[in-house]
Amino acid sequence: MKQDIIKSLEVLKKGGTILYPTDTLWGIGCDATNASAIKKVFKIKQRFDNKTMIIIIDDVKKLPLYVDEIPETTWDLLEKFDRPTTIIYPKAKKILKKLAAKDGSIAIRVIQNPFCKELLASFNKPIISSSANISGERNPLSFSEVSDEIKNNVDYVVKHRQDMLEQLKASALIKLEKDGEYKIIRD
């Protein structure tokens, strides 16, 4: 795992892309603050750049760095769900403007996976976490289901957990409003 973190850090710092295991599905990632790296992810996924992508962070205490308003409901929601949960916050800070939706909202997941937590803590920036598939295709539930096209187009493929056979699934997805109301989009 250590070698994968070292190599991933090298790639991310140079504006590259990685294919890596998360606490949900395998993801394509890059520095979420680097516009040219983000463009690479859109190109690899063959996805229109008017779509948003999830970012991951390693600690809930970092939310104020990336979100202007954090409704009080957030803390209850993060405690309530016992599985990985992505929350769409009402307003992203300017640092993440490229990833914000037209309404200014941003999707962030506080990661629990040990590999990702260590990578994020060392990188000290948010990372994109977009499912490792071509846009519109089925999400791969294991590394073996990730297409060769994806594997061949990222700058680094993490070796950690490639042989894991557990069937994974996407995170829960919740949209928060400024007033603290929320809607579960995906459970």
C-alpha cells in the first residue's frame, strides 16, 4: 500500500490521473483543484464537462475549506448513515468552482477507506472520485470489471485491493439545502 501511495502522490502532484480503490467503487481521480487534471478525467470518462463530479476529503474538519455554508443538519446526517455517504452542499468555495453545479452546489464525501485517508492526508488537497467507467456505462463493481480503455488512459493504476472480490456499490447521495432540509437522492 505504501508504494501505491508514494506513486499516486507523484502522479497527482504532476496533474496526472489515477485509478484507485475507494470506500465504494473503483474511482478515477485527480487533484480536484487542478483544472487541467479535471479535464483529463472528463476526457477519460468521455463525459461532458457540464456534469459535476464527487470529491473526497479525509476529514470532516476540512469541509469549511471547500464549502461556504454547512447546514447544522450535516453533522446529524454524517452520523446517521452507516455506509459511505456523499453529501451535496449548497455552495462550493471558489477553489472548487470548476466542479460546482450550475447552482453552485458541490458533492463531497468524507472518506473512510484507509488507503484513501492516507493518500488524502499526505496530499492535503481534495481528490476527484468518479466511477471508473465510460460515462453512461455500468459502474464496475470490482477491479476486474474496469475496462482496459480506462486502465490504459489513466497515468497510474493502484495495485492495492485489485484482487478483492467483494462486490461494491456507490455511496448514498444526499442533497442539502441552505435551510438544512435535505433529500435522499440515492440510498
